Amino acid sequence: MIMDRIKQIAYFLFVSAALLLPASAAAPAPQTKVKLLLSHKVARPGETITAALEITSNPNWHTYWRNPGDSGLPTTIEWNLPPGITAGAIQWPVPHKMELMKFASYVYEGTEYLLVPVTIAQDAKPGAITLKGKVDWLECAETCNPQSADISHALTIGNESKPSVAAIVIEKARARLPKTNPPFSVSARWEPGADAKKRTLVVEWPAPATLKNPDFYPYELEGYTFDESVAKGAVENEVMRIKKVLNVEDAALPATVRGLVLNDTTAKEPSAYEVTLSPSSSTSVSSGAMVQGRSSGSGSPAGQPSIFLALGLAFLGGLILNIMPCVLPVIALKILSFVNQSGTEPKRARQLGLVYALGVMASFAVLAGVIIAVQQAGGIASWGMQYQNPIFLVALITLVTLIALNLFGVFEITLGGKAMGSASELASREGTSGAFFNGVLATVLGTSCTAPFLALAIGYAISQPAYVTLLIFLMMGVGLAFPYVILTWNPALLRLLPKPGAWMERFKVAMGFPMLATAVWLYSVAVGAHFGSNGAFWLAMFLVLVALAAWIFGTFIQRGVKRRGLAIAIAVGAMAFAVGFVLEKQLNWRNPDYTKIGAALASNAKGVQWQKWSPEAVAKARAEGKPILVDFTASWCPNCQVNKYTSIEIEPVIKKLEEIDGIAMIADFTRKDPVIAEELKKFERYAVPMVLVYPSDANEPPKILPPTLTPNIVLEALDWAGRNPAQSRTTSSEKLAQTVQ
């Protein structure tokens, strides 16, 4: 015992002496090399790229993690960036635990990469810039040497995004980052103890007895330190328990503890899951409250639904999606289809209903596949992310415009140019291809909306293994297709519809107007988000040329007019000009110039005074004791716009914000934004809308409002946020009851 204590004291004196060397002493030669890498050589305004600090230590030397453990110092970066360029927090890979004389430190050996998101402002001017910074680190082997070095890297801001040669290395480094949302429940509790300055934290999760060297690596806690020398772990009754002793200077215990859960620390590439725990004071194994996923102390939603509950929510969300505004144009088409089918054989109607369902299910399967692929590539997937792509938007606008023109009779696809005369003819023209296409279109348009119950199901699906993600998305498809399958499989219900007749031609034309309105809405999204006022003319010109080609096709080719060759030549020429000159040359549709598009916050003197959201802006406002309303929104999200005009941009809410001296922030997810995507992921809401209300007490987590708002919901949340800190403190159960999931 005496020898152990002597060794421990000698170890700390050794490290302390290295850190307290006089400034006049000659600095030893660095045993570690640092280098700055960038994921892009050219980046667009508004884009977030990744900077990587490459740290290479000589053999037997190491540097330290964000929480160095019993000794050491974390690596820090002090940035010197041009105006309009901001750097986020360091993203730390999983460290190695080094134990020496009962002490433990969390270190990096060999070559490792610290990743940092770097955001280019929307109004950044094109041209060459240089990112600079100063790195400070502590390198240790038999001795410890504090070191520093300057880093820099050139970057060009341009109209297109080009990856650098280091992009592949950085993506591989991203795989070393800890995962979120472990596939098992993690809980924590404080063990009772007589020593108020040392409290034992017990972290628990289900584990087999054969588990190899599991551990919990805590993040740093301001004002507290963990005593790694007394860490213990054991599997009891298939429950893994890790005990960490926290040195507490006063009686208060931290409300949350963050860190990494590892099932096998001996693995070459250990699998680590990032968790945020809210430890209870109970001694019960299952009493610890657990919040999975990333958190910055801002209150993630507690827990996740079970897979069976998630499947039920996915079905209900898909079912309700049928009455959301984004799907209504397709419902109009299905009404016409049902009337077509009302006079057919029941077998034929059932067949078309199943084909429609197959189109929906296939589309949801493709969507799940895209999300899984994005996650596997290290990106952050979100619901409706395809609407952030200008190529997808232009293609969808073109498709919807053509559907509207078809319904207006400009050209024919389903009717062959003949008037509707009999039910049998109409049924034969409906066809399996038309039913399948309607299913695909319903899914594509439906992904711009988030129905009630759908947010939780999406959050659960995206955070799970690939097969669970696919299963949840398929269940959403079942919900969306369910009403139509029921109708087509029940001939009695179909017979309630009016009989086919000449009126259907007028009804078909009338249904073209909702589809045309959808095209106008998509056009406004594309112009506002990607092409700006100058691009508005060229996008409109492209659609005019598409309409011209469709009219020539319908009038001179389909209807048998002579000189079809000339008509075909004109139609092909119009489309070639539309794509080659208008889209490619003038609109630059694949790589829009975002420097020409201003970021509008939609504030006016009488309305809500919006400020641009950022994590830094929230932190600053919370430090000032300001209540905050944050609206995560997108122009392609109909739910978001309905919430804004019915429940946020209204006189009572404006007055309430003034009354509580609150701040309103808007996080615009219309275009791809990794910072916003990360924030949505933190709250396990992988879709907009998401509205957060932060109270004036900076120690209290925010409320997450439901996807569909009412004025009362917003006003009650703001009233709660405006209370003074003493009023706003509540018990954990009251907080959970107040938070609307």
C-alpha cells in the first residue's frame, strides 16, 4: 500500500513538473506532428464542410481526449478565421484507455483525426481564403511536453462544391466517431454514501456474462472530476454495472452525465455509443432515467418507443398523411380512379388497389434505402431531404406540370384521345401502370409533410439498424395505402360512388387545378431556395417550353394531324433548347449560385422579429436569461407554413414574446444544412417542423412542441418559458409531463 501511494505521488509530480516548466526553459523537440486537412477544395456559400486536425504521434508517445482522465490536457484549437466562416466544436474519435499504477487516462496513439464542422456564410464572397488556427496539446511518454503549432489551409469559395483529395481520409475518420442511440437501454443512478464529496455513479445496461472489458468513458464535467483509480465494472444477472467515483466539491450533483458506453474496449476498433444520462438517487437497477443520443444539456426527449409502438405510430402517421395538404392532389387523382373502378369487376378493382399499394411500398423502400445509404456514408439523414436538392425539385415540378396539362387535355396518356363513354373503356385505360405511378407520386409528394405520430416513428426508424429502418418505412407505406386497398376490396363502398359518365371529363379537368397549384408551390420553393429572382424567369421559361412541347405532342402527333415529322422536330427542338440552353446555361440548375440568393428571415415591423438560429446564438441568449422560441422550418414543408401562419405569426404570440422579453429564432432547413440536421438528430426529430421553446432559466431544458400546433400550445409554452428561474424549476416527473413529444 505504501509503495503504491509513493508511485502515485511520483506520477503526479512527474506530470505536474512537465506542465509547470518555466517559460525560459528550452522547449523540447515535438514528438507529435499536426496538420490541417479540409474535405473540400471548393465550397459554396451556405455549405458546411469538415476540417480535420491530423495528429501523428511518434512511437510510445500519446496525446489526450476531451476528458484526459486522471492526468493530461485535451488538445485545443484556437481558430483565426476570415469573416463569415465559423467553426463548430471538435468531434472526438473514440480514445484508448491507458492505465498506469491504478490511474487511467484517455489517449490517442499513432495517427488520429479530430473533426470540426466549418460553415460558410450564405453571403460569403467568392474567392480564395485561408483558414488558420493555433493548436495546443500535451504529448507524453516517459516525459510530458506541452506543445503548440500554427495550422492553415487554403479554401476557395465558388459556385460549386468540389471535394479535396483528403475527403476519403476524412470520411474514414468519421467512422471512428462514437455512434448515437445504442441498441440497448442505458440507465444511471447515484449510490448512497456518507462522503458528500465523493459520490459513486452506477451506469447499467443489459449485457451477457461473456461481455469483454466493457466500460463507460465519461465526458468532462465542469466543476467535477472523476476518480478513475477506483473505477469498477462487473456483469451481474445479465446487467453490466460500471461504477465511477465523482469528486464533488459541494452537495450538488450534476443533473446529467454524458459519455461513451463501450462493450469491448480491447477491440481494435471499439464500438462506442454516446449517451446522455440523468442519474436517479434510487438504488433500483432499473430506476435510472436515460436519454439516448447526443445532448448539450438542452434536453433531449426521454427514451424512445419500442419497435411495436414505433410500428403503430408509423401506420397511423402514414394513414393521416392521406389528408395532409401535400398529398391532396394525388387524392383527387385517386377519386377519379375510384369512379373508374366502380363499374369494373371486383377482381379488377382489387388488383388495381394492390398495385397502387405496391407503388407506395416500393417508393417507401427506396426512400429507406436512400436514408440507410446516407447514414452508412457518414451523413445525417432526414425526412424530406430530397426537397433540398435542386435537381430533384426541377424534375418534380416538370412531372407535376405535365400531369396537370394531361388532366387539362393538352395531351393524353390514360385516355388515348377519346371521350369517356363506358365504364369498361375507362377501366381498361386505368391500367396497372397508372395505379403504380399514383402510388409513387403520393409517396414523393407526401414526404414534404410530417403527419402527427410520424415524427416519433421517423426518429426511431433513422436511429435503428438498417432492417428496422426498412420495416418502419414499409409500415408507413401500409398506412398511406390502407384506405385505398380497403375501398377497392369492398365493392359495396365503390358502388356508393356516382356512375361514370360525361361529367367525368369535366371532373378530370377540375382535378388539374390542384395539381397545377402543387406545381406553383414547388416552383416557389425552387426559386426561393435555389435560383433566386433571376432564376425565376429562366425556370418559368423552361416550364413554358415544356408546355409547348406537350401541346405540340398532343395536338399534332397524338391526334393524327398531317406533317407529324415537322411537329416532332419542333417539339424535340423546344425540349433541347429548354434543357441545353435554359437549364444548363442560364439556370445552372445542377449547381445554383447561392451567393445571389439572400437569406430572408421574413420579419416585418408588426410581425415576429426573427433572428437567424445557430447554437452559438442560443447559448448567448440563454446566458442572458432570455426565453427563446426556435422554429425549425423549410419552405417545402406545408406543415411548417400552416404552423407559422395559424399559431406563430399571430398577434397573441407576438404580444407574448414582447411581454416576456423573448427572442424568436428561425432555423431554415430548406437547403441542406448539417448543423440544423445535427440539431434535429439531437432531439431525435429527423424532420421539420420542430419548434423548441427555451425557458429563461438556463438550467432548464426546452420544451419540444408537437408537429401540429395551435395558438394555445404556443402561448402556454411561452408563458412557461417566461417565468423566473425559481418558478420554472420543477420535478423530473413534472418536466416530462410538460414536454409534448
